[in-house]
Amino acid sequence: MPIPVLVLGGGIAGCAAALELAARGAAVTVVDRDQPGTGATGASAGILSPQYEAPGPGHSFRMQREGMALWPGFAARLEDLTGWKVGHRADGLLVANRSGAEEAAAREALAWQHAMGLGGEILSASEARRVHSGVSLAHPSYLWVPGEQQVDSQRVAVALADAVRAEGGTVLAARPATALVVRSGRVAGVLLEDRTRLDADFVVLAAGAWSARFDGLPRPLPVRPVRGQILRLLPEAPPPWPVLADHRGRYLVPRENGTLLVGSTMEEVGFDDGVTDAARSYLTEVALDLFPALEGARVVERWAGLRPMTPDAQPIVGPDPELEGLVYTTGFGRNGILLAPLAAKIVADIVLEGSSAVDWRPWGVERFG
């Protein structure tokens, strides 16, 4: 008999896990408080970039590289299952060095990345214009990382639930879960807001910023929402394809319809996902600083998403050490799109095999005590 699994959360972390579980024979049901994909997944920019803002050559960087390596296959799988084109591309990323200190830090990062066989170089502003014709000449130099990728996360968000269904899973939209059902030290299912009980042998907690808000969790879960606002601009001419960014976590991401996403803020405002005029002004300045030719581009859309952040900015992935049958895949912060396919494999391994060859332990929930 197929193992029954409930996945709490219909974003990319939950749906990627559900997809992997269903493909490997589990009976999977995804439960989402809203429509799947309408949370942080659909609100993100879709940058797949381990080398950008890499903290160093440790576990996090290795996992991000493994995650990106899975993306070509994951994107093709979504497209094959759903017919949606998800805009996966490998056009590289260009990062403005605003000062000698930023350039020196970029060179230091490139040194250990080159030692690992990875590409990247420092370009003058004029050289950078051969990669991206509109970059500002006001910045002394640029970091060019040709191997970085991107995906249209708005299309991915729409495709995810369809892919789960196509793989044989069930998706329950707008059916909020409120509590875990626990029996004899093991999770036995979940209770929905309407008091419906759903039974399962395993529960995968993938509810993003809302992951800590379930009754019956065996421990306080240190996942909090951090708001990120994004603008969509319509330039007079289609922008060049590489992602353009700076060392402050701000970026311009092109889309195939000729628009450009400008992000993002990092705001500690709780569960407020509203947009603000202050962020609009700030992001407009960001866009013009990086790409002066955007003067006159129209703001055609703006939105906000709530990133699930942990105290150490690393995700929570793996089984709960005390409550048997509870598995986490949450707290990805700004790296949910990048890491979801890899985390899905870890979750499916743990549920179906009892362990995973992927080194998930540095991401275990027990590190928070």
C-alpha cells in the first residue's frame, strides 16, 4: 500500500516535495491555506545563483550548488507534466562593485570559487557593457558570473499544483490546517480549520512563513516572515538577459514578455504583505542606479511576499527528533526557489527510505535547541 503523506504548504517547498514523493509511490495530499503558489514562491524573482552573495565554501554553498544543478531537470519536469513554460535560463549574473572594498571582496570570493573549478571574473564598467549593454558606467567594476541561472517564478508558482496533480497527488486549496494530530508520540494527521481530520503516516511541514503557527508542534519553530517588495517595470525596449545586481541584495531580473522585475526590500513587519509608496520610490532608485536607461520605464505591477526566515538564515530540513513522522522543509528565506528541488529529494528519502545520502543534518531543527 502507498504510504499516505500530508504536505502542509502549496509553495515550491511543499509542492516539490509532494511531486518527488508522488513520483516515488507515496499517496500525497497537499493542503494549502490559500491557492497554491500565491505566497512567497509567486512573489519571488526566481534568481538561481549560488555564487552571488555566497557566504563561503561550506555546507550552505555546496547545497546551493547541488540545488541549482537539479534545476534544468526540475524545470523540464514541470513543463512536461503541465505544458507550462517556466522560463528557465542560464544567462549569467552581473554584480556592480561600487567601491574598491566591494571589488576586493568579490575577488576574494572568486579566488576560492575558482579553486573549486567555478567561473567568474571582474570586468571594468566598459567591459561589462559587452555583457549587459545598459549598465551604469558610474560603478568602478563589475563581477561577472556566467554560470548563474534564473526561472520565471510566477510561471513556476502556477505550474506547481498542476504538476502534483499530474503525478497523481491531491491538492486541497483554501483549506487551512490548524493543528497536528498526534497519537502515542507519532504524528497521525492534521486537523483543518473546519474540524475535518485528515489521517496520514507522515506530515511534511512546508508552510513557509506560517510554519510556526500550528498547534501540536513538538517545539517552538523559529521561522518568521520578512517582507520583500518587488516592482515590475515596462521599459521602452526589452532589457538584456543577464540578471543585474549589486552587493546589497538588490537586483533587476528580465522576463520574456519584455518586463523587468526590480527587488527587493527586507522588512521586519510581521505578517503585513502590503505594498508601500516608500518601497516603490526606493526600488525605482535602485533600478536607475543599476540601469540608467530605465528612465521613463512604467511601473506596471507591484507586490510583496513574506519570506520565511530563520535566526541563522539557513533552512530547516529533515525529521523532527522527537515526533516521529513529522518532517520539515521550511525557512528557506531568499533561497526557496533555488533549494526546493534538493530539499524535496531529502524529504522523500527520509519518508520513504528512512535516511538520505544528502547531508541535511546542518539544517536539522535540533540546532535551535
